[in-house]
Amino acid sequence: MFKIALMDQSDLENAYKIEQESNPTPWSRNNFFSSFDVGHHSLICKANKELIGFIVFSVIKNESHLLNVAVIEKWRKKGAGSLLIESLIKQSKVLGAKKVFLEVRSKNLNAIKFYEKYNFVKDAIRANYYPGEYPDDAVLMSLDI
Ligand SMILES: CC(C)(COP(=O)(O)OP(=O)(O)OC[C@H]1O[C@@H](n2cnc3c(N)ncnc32)[C@H](O)[C@@H]1OP(=O)(O)O)[C@@H](O)C(=O)NCCC(=O)NCCS
């Protein structure tokens, strides 16, 4: 049902819509678009021809950093997020990473459950990491790959 592909310039607009709908403090348009330009790895998930999710990560030496992931709300809980994170893990290994790191809002329990399903472990809490309208702590998680 789902297909994973490399994100293309022409996907950016639709991916950014998903980002705005999914994140209480979305990346700015400029950050989102320039993340693509600076060469972060970006994958998309399509259902039929519709772009329904994306994942962005960077690999530096033997560390992979999951920077952003989202699935359009009506398509959640159907396995698209799983395919995206499995693809990230596979590609990170190929690129030489030994560990994947991420930060997640402490109140984002669904995402924390999602990461725990993939055996990510909680390493630390960064207090008051997210400022602004939706203040929150960050949970730092990692996975040996
Ligand atoms: C986190 C997110 C990407 C998961 O995508 P998804 O397509 O819904 O994930 P999947 O359907 O592949 O779910 C895989 C597993 O994650 C867990 N999970 C996902 N959503 C969950 C929810 N709402 N409640 C509890 N567990 C959940 C379950 O363990 C699930 O396995 P199961 O279906 O066997 O129970 C999606 O919920 C999302 O886009 N959230 C908003 C953006 C966000 O929070 N991003 C993370 C920022 S750090």
C-alpha cells in the first residue's frame, strides 16, 4: 500500500503542509526548505500517488540524527511511520552510522511509544528545551543499529 522514495524538490510543498499540520511548533518554511538544500537525507511515503509522510535525518560520521518525521493525521496508525523509520535505520547503516539519536517532546506520548516500539531508549531529559506557546522538556532517545 505504501511506497518509500527519496524526497524530490517537487515534494517539498506538500511535505511542508504535513509538517505544519503535525507539529505544534513547525519548522519555519525557510528551515524546512533549506534543510533539503543543505543535503539532509529526506524520504517520503506515498499512498497511491498521495504524499502522506516524510522523514528527515542527517548522518555525521557514525551518528545518525533523526531531525523530523510526520505522517498526515488521517493516515496515522497504519504503518507508514514504521516504514519511514525502518528506511532511516537501513540507510543510516549503509552510510556507516552505528547509532540513531533524536529528541522528542516529553508530552508527545504517541511519538515516544512509536520510538520505543523500535527499541529506542530514553537517555536524558533536557528541561525546558522547547520554549514558546507550547513549552515542554525534550526526551533524548537513541538506538544502537
Ligand atoms: C509519530 C508518527 C510519525 C507515527 O506514524 P504512524 O504512521 O502513525 O506509525 P505506525 O502506524 O507505523 O505505528 C507504529 C507503532 O508506533 C506506535 N504508535 C504510533 N501511533 C501511536 C498512537 N497514536 N498511540 C500509541 N502508539 C502509537 C505503536 O506501537 C505502533 O505499532 P502498532 O500499530 O503495532 O500498535 C505519527 O504519529 C505522527 O506523524 N505524529 C505527529 C508528528 C510527530 O509527533 N512526530 C514526531 C516528532 S519527534
